[in-house]
Amino acid sequence: MYRFLLTSRWWGINVFVLLAIPFCIFMGSWQLSRFQARVDSSHQATRQVETDRTEAARPLTELLPVDQSTSGRQATATGRYGKQLLVPDRQLDGKNGYYVLTLLRTDGGKALPVVRGWLPGTPDAAKAPAPPAGEITVTGSLQASETPGDNGVSAQGGLPSGQTSAISAASLVNLVPYQMYDAWITLDKGDSGMKAVPATAPANTGLDLKAFQNLGYTGEWFVFAGFVVFMWFRLLRREVEFARDAELGLVPEDESAEAAQVSV
């Protein structure tokens, strides 16, 4: 009854199944390992943020360029505050508000974006505290330039004068007549009564959409493996039932002869 398993057709089916199942399991396990790596990276980044707060601040130039190892580190820079901008649609403690962003013109000639704090409500330049005058040294958490459209950063254009949607050198260079550092810092303590903006974890270290895509792909590959097994058993059962019907004479001769030719 099971002689059909030795036909060339079934040899092809069996080889495909034997190759497909391990491949699906391997791909599912690989996607699961990618998700687990992102989970571990997220935990490590969270611990790193806490550790960075207690470390001694280092000069800004020693921490550039910003990468996963320097993002969140305490940086210090000296200069004079210049142009001030507002960054709308920023959430803090579940409330909507805006950042007060002031450019610090350093002795090196470049400007460093400094988030001095957060205020609730709609952006209002009249409510934003003016920056301190004279030379000042600031200390805060170093952050990489933002990318519009990522991690909740607005990509909208056409903002009123004095506002910017993203804190990045590429965005700010068109708004101010200074050369910009490709980085920014958020003060540890909010300036002039504003709330301090907490540092964020480095890019590609959190449980973002990509992480859960890896988890979804894991499920898909294991489902594919189960589907291959299911279809193999279904084809086998159908073939066995057909063979039994043929032995009992329940299959017309023309269909039986055709099936015999196909099996050969």
C-alpha cells in the first residue's frame, strides 16, 4: 500500500520536506536570537543610562563622534548662548509640550544644540526663559542627532519661525548662521525652572518596531515548518485512501490506470 513512497514523485516530495523543515526551524531560531539580542541590548542600554549619570563629565570633543558607546555620556562644553529655538510636540510625563533649545557657541567656533528644558502646552517664545548671558559651562547627557520620522520625532515641515521639528545638524544648519556639531546635549537639571529632558537610549538598542518584527518573523517561520508537515501528512493520507479505494475497486479503471502511470 505504501509502495507509492518509492516513486520519483514522492522522492521529490520527501526531499523537499526534509530540506524545508530544518530550514524553517533555522530561520525561526535566527529571528528569535535577533529579538533576544535586542532585548539584551535594551536592558544594557537602560543600565548604561543610569551608569552614565554618575560618571564624571568629559569634554565634548573627547566624546565625538556620537555612537552607542558615547551616547548618554556626561559631556561638558563652554561658550556663550546664541539663537534659541523651540521644538514642538514633545512628550514628557504623559503630557504634550515643547523643548527649549538654545545654541551654545563654543570657543572652537561651532555651535552645540543644548536642550535647556521642557515646557507644557503649545510652543510660545514669550514663555521660554531667556538663556543666561556671558560665558557659561554646561553639563548634560550627550545625544546623537535625531532623524525626522524615527522614534516619534516629527517630520513635519512649514513650522513657524523660531521652531524646528528635529534636533539635528542637518535641520539646524538651515536655520542658524553657525557651523554645527553633529550632536546635542540635554541638561541634567532644567534651566530657569523648566523640567529636565531625560536622555534616551542609543539608536537600535531598544524594543522598537524592528525588534517586534523579528519576533513576528520567528512565528511565521515556525508556522511554515508546521504547515509543511501538515501538508505532507495530508498528501500521504490522500494517497493511502486512494490506494485502498483502488484495491476495493471503488475507483474507476480509467482513474486507477491514470494514477498508476503518474505513480510510475
